[in-house]
Amino acid sequence: MLKETYICASCHAVYPSTPYIWKCKCGGLLNIEWERPAFSKEQIQSGLPGMWRYASALPFHSESSVWKDTTMGEGATPLVPLSEEDPHTFVKVDYMMPTLSFKDRGAAVLIAKAKEWGVKKIIADSSGNAGTSFAAYAKRTQMECDIFLGTGTSPKKIAQISAHGANIRMVDGTREEVAQAAQLAVQQEGTFYASHVFNPYFYEGTKTYAYEIWEQLSGAPDTVIIPVGNGTLLLGVYQGFCELLAEGLVTSLPKIVAVQAENCAPLAQAFHEQRLDIKSVQNKGTIAEGIAIAAPARAKQILHAIKQTGGYIVTAKEQEIKKAHAALAEKGFYVEPTTAANYAAYLKHQKTAQERIVLPLCGAGLKAV
Ligand SMILES: Cc1ncc(COP(=O)(O)O)c(C=O)c1O
Ligand SMILES: [Zn+2]
């Protein structure tokens, strides 16, 4: 077996990576440490489905076949120029995933790991897309699944989750109260917490986003513009490119430009006040529902990652997100509003002539009303 351990980001306490630990005794967040084998182009296994071509960079034993029963072919999404006028700007069409959002990258790895651990039931909380991914992968692996959602969740995402047979537990409260209700149930019921925020295996999945861009562009782009709520894509991208840099496969990290909705922007506020800690804000309501997170748990890590890459955070107004949504549709991309915020940020970005920019298109337009 691989030797994987959890290490607390706050007090550096070390734990064995076992299913029922999801935060440190001090309340700190857990990261994974494992002996990563060296990774090079030669390790890419082109015969494997989707993102699993990078299986040797993922925390599974090389003999393990557990993920083979879990995968639905997630990953290996297209990277195409935005338009003829913007030949150096690429969109990565991550809504072409089994459940129509990038969250499948993280859920596929986390659920495969849960299966390896023998987990029979999971609890997760979500603004919609992560819950959909977990519901689908849990069903595929015959795990029982409870998803905690807020009453304001998009009806289409609720329909998608219940179609996979998950038990929906509705909470009339903020996104943070939904998470607290899930965590209480995890504690009282002794269930596995499939948290895309707390469980670090999720980021092992989202890091494949960086590996794919590196392979598709034969190197790192200059800039990646990422919508950020809890930061599961942003932290995965950062981790992935850091690993590629450590292997000498890219020569520098891409600048990470994060975008938040102006109506719910705790990270943007902290960044502009040059703080590494956030003050929880009140979500004033945004059509970018996937990034409406008033108090992201991994805020410090997100802000650190942006700073390390020389990036910045920008906010998008509701009107700008709506316009960006329509403009992307005119170019052929029908996305959900959360990820249209990206394009709104792109339009404000002062790009240089040859700057290679990647915009993730994270969720399909059919998911939103
Ligand atoms: C379509 C879409 N894009 C972006 C995000 C942001 O991801 P995160 O909250 O992990 O930063 C989400 C989260 O639900 C999403 O659904
Ligand atoms: Zn700790």
C-alpha cells in the first residue's frame, strides 16, 4: 500500500489517512503527504480513460484497480481557442463531464479512495454540483449517499441528485449552515464525510486539470482565470502546476487570477486588504451560485496560492456575469452563470499581446434555470 498520511495545515499534527478523520483535533485543515513517485511524460498512460492517463501521479497503488470500477471517463476535456480573434486564449470545456461539471474530477478520486477504504455510506454538503458528482459516483459504487442542500439550490441540480437515488436532506439556511448540518450528522451518525472542501483527496482529482493543460499546451499557460468559492479547482490547479514545476515539466507557475461575484466576495476583500484571513461576509445573492461561499474554509491556502503565482482576485457584478453568459453562448459555449464570471473577469484582464490564457468552463448551462 502507499504510505499516505494527513498533516494539519495549522499545527502540523500527523494522522494516518483513514476514512473517519476530516479535520485536526485543533480544528485545522488536513493535507495529504505521500511518497509521490517521480512523474514524467513517459508515465502518461494514454490507454487509460480520461484523467486516469495520469494515474501514476494519483494516490493509488499501481496495482490498484479500485478506480477502474468507479470511473465514468471523467477528464481529458477539450482545450480550444476562445475565438479566431483571441488565438492565445483557450477555454477548457470541463462541462463535458459525466455529470456536467468539473467536480467529477475530485469526486472520482475521493469516491475511489472511499471504496478502497470499504466505505458503505457517505454524507456530503453542496451548492449543487459537488453533490451531483458525489451522488452519481456513490451510486456507481453502490454506496448509500445523503446530500445536504440549501433550500435555494437550483431545481435542476436537485433533480439530478435525486435521479441518482441520493437521499436529499434540505436545510433552510445559508451555505455555511448547510455544511454545519452535514458535519453534525457525520458526527452523530458516524458516517464518512465526503467533503470536497475538507477531504484533501478531492484536490488530487482537481489537480488533473493542470496536468491536462500542461499536456495540451506542451507547457504551462501564462494565466489561468478561475471562479472561486471554496477553491477546489483553484487549489487543485495550484497543486498540479507545483508538482509539474517540481518535476521540471514546466518552467514557471501560471498566474492565477481568481474571480468572485461582487455580491459574495470574502476572498477578494481579504486580498485587497492584504490579509491572509477572511472576514465572513453576507451573501447578498448572486446568479453565480457555485461561488457564493461567505466563509471558505481553505481561504488562507487560496490566498497564498494566488500570491505565490503573482496573480490577483477580481470581482464581477451581476450584470457583468449576465452579459458574459450571453457572450459565451454567442461563441458557442452554453455554460452555467457561475462559470460565466470567468469570462467577465477575462474581459477586465489587461492581457499582453502573446499572453496564453486559459478559462475553465466549469459547469453546463443546462444545470441553471
Ligand atoms: C460550475 C462551478 N464553477 C465553479 C465552482 C467553484 O468551485 P469552488 O467552490 O470549489 O471554488 C463551482 C462550485 O460549486 C461550480 O459549481
Ligand atoms: Zn492541527
